[in-house]
Amino acid sequence: MSAVPVLLAGTVGVGTQNHQADMWAPALAKAGFFPEAVWMPPGVDDQAMGRARLLAERQNLPLWVSETPETSAAGAIVCLRGAERAAFAAFAATRGLPILLDKPTLDSTSEIEDFAAAAGALPVLPGHHLLSHPSFTRVLAGVRNAEIGLLRAVHADMVTGGGESQDDELRNLGVHLIDAMRLLTGSSTVRLQAHGGADGGAWTFLGKTDKGVVVSHHISRASAGAPTVRQLRIHLRLIGTHGFIEVDLTKPALDVRTIEGTTPRPYTGGSAVAHLQKFAAIIHGTARTAPASDFVTLSRALDGMAASARSGEATSITW
């Protein structure tokens, strides 16, 4: 199968983080893509435009700056925010151009509603690449195949080392595991109590779904400001009626433990490549993703968690 052309739309990042250049672009070839061009809308800030120029130079690509790109790509990896993100979604919807959307919940809920309205039925894959991590897909299959019986509890925690602490790490980092948890539990109403630091840098919650599954989550950043970012811990523990699964997504294997014994499940490949491979399958029509309106549901759940942390009171959310 020939490589698939993809448009690199935007280089907006978080602080000094630049996912378009540092995560997505280096993984394209391994996933069967080649970049057509780097595109930026006019009026973006100088930092983002400088990143776009550097990315185009490194990849030996043209840099397009225009209201809409004249593209023949089969898909687009979008690193934009706010109105520029929604405007690109409207353009992509008219072209039927599938989108991989980086950091989908860093916009406000109202901005995400605008994006979802503009995207309509367009396939939009969230950039939550841990959902394509081979260990997580194996865990999800194990839950859906009832390998540990009926699910009773899901515990998740993430500790990131280094980098710049953001105003809202719940929407920046915590959302990765929250999105994973809602896949594991299925669509649910969750009664929970959340706690967040005054600077938003550390978050925890404990709750229970309307299906009786206990859920808990922790996210924090250690040694903020260190030059190198490392995932120190990305851990999931699932307890069922017949056993449990424990996995560290920073490691190359998981153990499935049941009353019959422990079975290691090795994997190969990284989560960014695997996520791009899923995007390729969506482009080819062999895989599907939830509609963009699902981002609204997720964002409202994050709003509810933040409100619980501010008030110190339990609340109910839907995810």
C-alpha cells in the first residue's frame, strides 16, 4: 500500500511543547504517511509561526500561510486552538478531510462546542495516543471479553517528570487517563469527589459509576521546569469479579492475572505510531471514531470535576 499524504495543520503547542514537530511528524513514515506541507492560518502568534517555519525547514516541506489550504491530502493533523481550530474544522467538513486533533480539551467547553458544530459528522480522532498504546488496547479487549469477570474498579494514575506545569493539568494531562477510564467503564453517570491544587497542577478524584464500578484517578507533575519531559508513571489497575489486570504504560508488557495464573502480554511499537495507524484506518474507512460531539461530553465531565474540586463537594458527571 502506498504512503498516505497528510497535512500538518498548525504548530500551536503548550508552553515549549510542540507535538506537531516532536511527536506526530517523526512517527509519520512508520505509520504509512508522508507530509504534504505545513499550513498555518494568518494571524497566529510569533512563537507558533516560528515553529511552523522550523518544522517546514526540517522536513523539507512547503509552508503555506492562508485562510484555507489548497490541499490534496487524505487527512490532517491539527495543532490549533480556539477559533482557528473551529475554522479549520468547517473547511475540513466541506472537503470530507478526516482530522487527528491534538490536545482536544485544552479549549473551553464553549469553544469545543463550536468546533463540534463546525465538524459535524466529519471523522475526528482525538490526539489521546495512549488509547492506542498496545498495552491499553489489550487491557480494553480483556475487559470487553470478560477475562477478569465483571468490572468492579478502575484505578489510574499518571506522574510526569519535568516540563512546564500548566494552569490546568486536568485538561492537559489528566484527560488522557480519564478518556481511557470511560472507555473501560462505558458511557456512565459518575458520582465523584475531586480535589485539585490551587495551581491546578495535581488532581485526584474518587467516585462510582451508575453501574457500580469504583473509579479513582491521580495526575501530577514532578520537578516542574526540568528541561526533559519523562512519563515517570502511567498506571492502570482493573479489578473484576474473577481477577485483576495491572499495567504500567511506560513498560513493554502487561500481566493478565486470573485465578488460573499470570500471563505476560508483550507488545511492540509506540503509542504515537499506533495512533497514527488508527488514523490511517479511519481514512481508509476500516475503522471508526466517535463524533466530534463526544469531545463536548468529555469537556463537560472535566468541568464537573473542576467544579467539585473548587466547591469541596461531590457531584455527578456523565462521561
